[in-house]
Amino acid sequence: MSIDKAILLVDDEAIIIFALRQELRAEIGPNYRYEIALSAAEGLEVIDELSAEGVRVILVVSDWLMPGMRGDEFLTKVREMHPEVKTIMVSGQIDEDQLKKLNSSGVLDLFMSKPWNSSRLAKECRRLLAEISAT
Amino acid sequence: MGKISKAKKNLHEQNDAIHDFVIRGPISLGDFDASVRGITELSCHLGGVQRTSVWSISEGEDISRCLDIFDSRLGIHSVDAGIPISVYSEYDAPHRRMEIVAVSDVRTDPRTRQLVDFFYTDRGIVALLDVPFKLADRQRGILHLEATDGPRNWGPDDEQLATVLATIITLAWQAAERRTAEETAKKGEEALRAIIDAAPYPIAINRVKDGTYLDANRTILNSFRLQERSQLNGKHPTDFLTVLSEGVQEELDTALAEGRPLDNFQWEYRKKNGERKYTMLSTRPVEYKGERAMVSVSVEITELKHAEEKLKILNERLEQKVSERTEELALTNLDLQSANVGLAKAIVELKETQEKALLSEKMASLGRLIAGIAHELNTPLAALAAVSRLELKNLGDGLDLIAKAASRLTDEEMAFIRRTRERCAKDRSRVFAAEPGAERAARREADAVLRKAGVIDPDIIAEDLVELGIADLAESAAPILSGEKRDDFLYVLRASIGSYRAALIADDAVMKAARVVSALRTYAHGGNDESISDIALAPEIRGLLELYYNHTKRGIEITIDIPENLKISGKREALNRVWFNLLSNAIHAVGEKGRIEIIAAEDEGVVRVSFADSGSGIPADIQGRIFEPFFTTKSAGEGTGLGLDIARRLARENGGNITFTSRPGRTVFTVTLPRGSDTGTGGNA
């Protein structure tokens, strides 16, 4: 039996990805692949490659302000291709208007600001993952 | 009849004749010639002589003129030629003394002898009686009673008669003179009247007593529409006109009553027909027909007055206009002043607006800066928070648990863990080398190796190794992981390597945060001290880029080419805003991908700092406007449109300027600034 579900972490800051991965894995458990990407473009590539491997990305945690494609655009694209994917945005700085737009667009399941509240993030992640298991 | 009675009778007769002549004769008519002729006749008749002649002598003239000769024998009057007096000087001498000369015989009398041949003989004159007649005590002539019938002895009666007759000549003379005088006076009066009547000016004579008219000329009659002078009788000027000017009637009345002359007295009156006239009047006191009167001459000056009034009105209008214009000018002046005040206020407001704009741009810049700083600080903070939670968890598990697990491991197994940790310490970059592709490959490899080695849950263990960044060590770790000490080994490995990685991440995060703070301090330095100083340029720009770190990772390549020892002179905070602004614009221009070059070089005391970007360039049609305040190409909310305006003003305040060139693919903004005073001495701040 091999892990067939993945959680994708996207941030242009490596230390964020590593810290986030360590924390999430400790909280949510080892039964997922914790894939990383340093840009949205890379994130899309990873999703494609995992699909090819038969691994389904079920949760994407993304930064907002990144080089190239920003988080909002990235998550919108992800949702277009994989509507069932849960999305979380973790950002250190986002424009209020952009956030409102994003929240009302329906592409975002959760927004958290950096530094994030660990227990809340874990709780929300578990909730979202439970939703996926239920379907 | 006796001699005496005859003489009485003669005397009576004489008296009657003389009386009759004087009363009824030509004397009363003033006709001198006729009077003289009457007297010669009367003399012949009363004196009983054949001839009587009257001669006149004019003072200062050497000639005696004959006025009349009457020859009673012929009954005719004649006139003799004049005789030079010098011819008969002896005869004349007594005449001059106003003596009566009685000559009984001219041929024998010494006084007349010299004239006998010359005069008497021809005229048959034998005796004569001469009486001079005088006027105003001066001899005017001589009455000659001449007898031709022989010598005669002149008695006192004769002399008396002759004297009376001579006196009558004087009377006649006087009467004639009076008449001449009267006639002259009358003619003069007529001439005067003619002049007065002909005068186009009103001339009147009024009684002092009551002001009524004594006389007036035609002009006045015409003016009052009167036919006859008599219509003025008993009339007063006020019967024909009303004095209009105030106080004038009183003045005229007093002057008239006092007989005081007036000169060029101007007044206005209204005639009965309503016509208004202006007159200039002069008066003189006169006695006229036995009464005290005033003669007045007027000149109508209505036209003149009207002209004067028109002039006055024009003048007043002019004055009014002048005063109106002055007032207008004053008002205009006031307007100008208030406009000026308004302008000054507007300038103050504009200045305030400018300051507000400057402040708002400052705030906008600050806002962007704070957003950047927030992002740059939140990233390491989030990482720090996450790893410190992890460490807390590890510590929470208890060091004794870790120690117990470690005690169950062999030295060899522990040595593996130590080596792995040492590798992390030696090669930090490995820890942060996030290469998703390489990581996935390493995971796959590890998974396969562990699976082959018969490790239980190889995929999870592979994920563990990936998380710890040691997936490449899967093969060497596989023997341990496949053994019974797998859990203890993994536990200690995670505690050791995981903690170590967490510490490294924390360290990196702290360094990152410190760098941001340092850059911020560099950027904000001089905020309270806006004096001009020498500023090392390269560290400034690097510090700025530190704040913009997140942008530089976005596919924008930023290169800096600034000599380390290059210094500029200026106000640090102000210039930082210039750099910030130009870098912001360059990043905005480049968009997702491109290059930004920041180049600085010194040239003859001037430092040129260029920000070149590979953006699409500034369209030619807006190139002239980009420094305009509030001009922006950014969408609403993104920019204030003040950045370049302020940047240029700040550059200029620092003794420099900003210029630019732009074409698609390369836009260069160049800031020129004075070189720092110790540039080139080496070293940097």
C-alpha cells in the first residue's frame, strides 16, 4: 500500500515550507505526501506530475504574494482543474480588497495570516480532510 | 409943447419903444442877427441919426467885423467890410478902455482924424457916438450912432440912450448864446436819445424815490412788449419781471435807494411770459428832469449764463465722472486687493494641498513600505513560530524519553545520527535547498530502497526522511530501519535532526528578520536629521533592495553596479525616498519578468545614479507629463501620481535633478547629485 493522497505546500520561502511541513505532518499525520513548490507555476507542475503517478492532491496550502503568479490566481486555476481540492491561503501580507474578492469567489476554503495559529490551522485542515474522506 | 414935456414925451416914447423891442422883438427868439438889425433901426429912430452900425471885436483878432449897418435915409441894412484895428489904433484905444467915444466932428477930432479919408468921407459920416457893448466883462463890439447931416454935439441923453441900446445888444447876444446853447443841448439830447434808443442794451432811468421809470429806451420797451414810452409811466420794474436770484431784489432796492452805483451786477429774472433771463447790470446816479434817478444799462447774459451753467454741469459731470471713476478705481483696487488676498490664500491653500499631497505620497510610500516590511517580517516570524512550536513539542515529549530511546540504540546507530546532524551543520544550504523535483526523485528512490530492504511502511519512512532532508541517506539507514530498533532510531533521529533543522530554520528566520530591520534602519536613518551629509550609495541601494527582497524573487533580476567608495552629498531620508520611488516604478514597469539595473558613476563632481528597466517603455505621448503631479498610469488606489513629481523635487532640493530616456525595452531614469566631499578616499560607511 502506497500513499495516494498529497498535500501541496506552495510558498516562495523555503523556511516557511519546511516549518509548515514539519508542523502539519506532526499534527495531521503521516498518511499523506507532503509535496512542496516554491511558485505557483511549480505547484501546477507538481499537481500534474502527481496525477500522473496516481497521487491525488486533496489540499493546497498557498502563499499569496509570490513571484510570478500570485496565490489567488494559482488557487483559482487549481480549483478549475480539480474542483474537489481544498484550498487554504496563508499570507503575511494581502490587500484587503483582494482578500474580499477571493473570499467571495469561492475558490478559498480558509485564509490564515502569517504567523498562523497552529492549532486552528491543524483543526481546519483536519476538518477539510474529513470532508474529502466523506465524499 | 415945452421943451421938457417934449423931452418927457420923447423919453416915454423911447422907453416904450425899447420895452416893446426887448419884450416882443427878436431877442426873445434868440435871433441875434435880427436883434442887431432891430437895434440899428431903433438906434437911428431914437437917436435921430442917419446911420447906425454894429461892429464886433473878437479877442485876440486884429479885425473888427461889421455885423450890420442901417441907413435910415435909404431904409436899408448893409454890411461893411472888416477893418484891421491896427489901422485906427488911436481911435480904438478908448474903446478898449470901455469908454464912450463921442465925436462931434470926425474931421477935427484927433481920435478919428486918421480915419476920415480912409472911411468917413466915403460914407458921409460927420459925427459919431460909440458905445462898446460887453459880455461877461469883456468887450465884444461897438455900437456906432453916426450922423451925416453935419457935426453934432452929443448930450448926456444921447449917451444914455446909446448905452441902453448897447446893453440891449448885450442882452440879444446873451439870448442868442443861450439859444445856441439850448439848441446844442437839445441836439445833444436828441443824439443821446438816438444812441440810447439805438443801443441794443436795455437802458432805463428810474427814480431813486420809488424805483419807478422815468425813462427807458426802445430795447426795454420791446423787451416788455410796450409800444409807447408813456406806458412805463408810474411803473416799477417788478411790474414787468420777477427777480429770481435770491437776495437780488433787496440788493437792487437798497442800491437804488442809496443812489449807490452798481457795476456788472448779475441777476436772473423771469418775464411775464415766463422767459428766464440773465442780466448783467451797471447803474449810475443821475439827475433826470429834476429828479434823483439811477440810469441803468444791462447786458443780457442768458446765453453766457447758460453756457456757463452747461459748463458748470459739464464740469460737475466731469467731477462726478472723475469721482465715480475714482470710486470705481477704488473699488477695482479693493477688488484687486481682495483678489490678491484670495490669491495669497489660494497660494497658502495650494501650499497646504501640496504639503498634504507630499504627506499623502509620503504616506502612500510608507504604506507600500510597511506592506513590504510586514511581508518580509511575517515570513520569518511565521517560520520561527512554527519551529518553536515544534521544539516545544519535542521538549514536551520529554528529554528523558529521547534519552531512553537513545540508550537503546547501539553506538553505531547513534553514530549515524551524529554524522547526519554534522552533515546538516556543515552544509546549511542543503537544509534550505528546496528543490521539489529533486525531493520527489529522492522520495521515490528512498521509498524503493526501503521497500526493497523490507522496511515496513516504506512510503511513510521515506516521507520522514524527506521531511528531515535526508532522503538520500535511505540506503545507509535501511538496515537499521528494517530492524527492531526502527522506532527508537526514528524517534531519536527526528528529535535530533528535526530539532536541528528547526533551529537552523529559526536561525535563518532571525537573520532574515534582522536583515529587514537593519535595512529599515538604514532606510529610515536621518528621518530626524535632515541635514546634508555624505552618503555611501552602494549600501543604501542594497538596503533598499533588502526591503524589496520579495520582488527580486519574482522573475525580476536586479543588478547593482555601484563603486563601493562612491559617495553622494544630500539628505538621506529624502534621497531614500527618491531611490524607493524609482525602484518602485521600475518594478512596476517590468511587471512579472525582466531586468532592473542600478548603475552609479561619478563624472566631474556629479554622481549619476541610473535605474534602468526592461519594461515596455513610456509611451511618447505621455513622456512630457510623467513629472506632473497626480499623473499616473497605475490603476486607482495603486499610486498617487505624485511619486515622480516629489522624487524630482526632492532631487532638486538636494542640488540635483532627475531625467529620463525611454524606448520599449529600456527606460532609464537618471538622478544627478553632487558628489560627496570625501568620495574616493576609500572605504564605505
